[in-house]
Amino acid sequence: MAAIFSGGERPGRFRLDPRTKLCLLFIGNITVLLSPAIHYELLLVASILLLGLLCGVGRYCLKMTVVYFLLAAVQLLGTRYLDGFLQIFLVTFAVFLRKVFPCAMLGGILIATTRVNEFMAAMHRLRIPRSVAVPLAVTLRYFPMIKEEWKHVCDAMNMRGIGVSVWRFLQKPLKTTECIYVPILISAAKLADELAAAAVTRGIDNPQPRTCLQQIGFGMADGICIGWFLLLVMINLWGKGGGS
């Protein structure tokens, strides 16, 4: 059970401090909100893709980037060639998801490259209350486990002849929804209990100051990343003010 709570760090050229990743996630959200046009977002997405490649999660970021461009294409084609309710529905849906993807990419980098012990040590140095740090640490390990459960659910559905695809959903929407959500909800409740038990076993609720075998601290890579993302914010502010 303790192994479930272990981190999933991946090797890469950049070794960023967990506090830097949280800062980049915060700055990325601000950049998306301030983005005056899609080409400003493209610069942000390209920066996140480069960061993911350097941190060792390039495959994940490449997949997310492809989906991002597909959504941008849906928005562009829908605006040009559709009209009426269908245009409003598709374009609005594509824009909403497109805005979420850069932040999702940064969140995925944070989850995939940060061990729980590093994260807790960073929270301790930031003097974050345990009532906030502990749920965040459990959540950090919750998403990878849900991803594994999703694969198991898909395998089980394929064995029963119920594939997970858009066409299957259109054929049998209620059956497909039931076969997906019921196992996911049941496994989510079970995983929450297991993660909580594993966290207590590792002494996550120990009131004493935490120590970490792996040293964390700010370096040149942290400064470069934060500086570049702050520059993106300034570029978006400049564009929003009419500088473009």
C-alpha cells in the first residue's frame, strides 16, 4: 500500500524545484487569462512543450499539443464555415477546452516530475498549513492512479464487446456511460481510502518538521523558467494594451 503513494519522478535535463513548478502553474493560468489572441497562446504552448521535453515528459506534452491544435482548427473552421447554433456550440466548446489545455499541460508536468516527499518538503518551506498541504499531496498521487484505473476499465469494456469510442457512445450512450462512470466512482472511493492509509503509514500527519533525503532548492534553471514565463505575461499585457 505504501508503494501506491510513492512518487513518479521522471528524468530530464531540467530539475526544477516543486515551488518553481507551482509558480509556473500560477503564472500559466494568468497568461491564459490575459491572452488577447490565439497566437499569444501558441507562444505559451510552445514554451510549455519545450519545458516538458526538458523535464522528461515530452511524449505527454506532444499529445496535449496535438489535441490543442485540433481544437484550434475546430474553432477556426467552425467560425468560417458554420453558422447558427452549431457554430456557437462547437466554437464555444473548442475555445473553452483550448483555454484549459496549457494549464493542464503544466499540471501534468508537475504531477509527473514531482515526488510526494519533495512536494511536502516544499510545502513545509513555504509554511503552508498541513490542512492544505496534506490534501494536495494526496491529490498529487490520485491522478496517476485514476489513469491506471481508466486503462483497466477500458480493457474490461473491450473484453465485453463494449468499446470506448465516440461511435460506441453514439450507438449506446446510456450503456457506455454506465460502464465507465460506475467502476470509476467505485474505484475512486477505494483509491482515496488506500492513499489516505498509505499517507498515514508514511507519517504524513507527523507534527514534527519534515526532512527530505533529496535536496530541493532554487537554481539557474528555476530562474530561467520563471523569468521566461513572466516575460510571457508582459508580452500578453503588451498585446492586450494594443501593442500588437
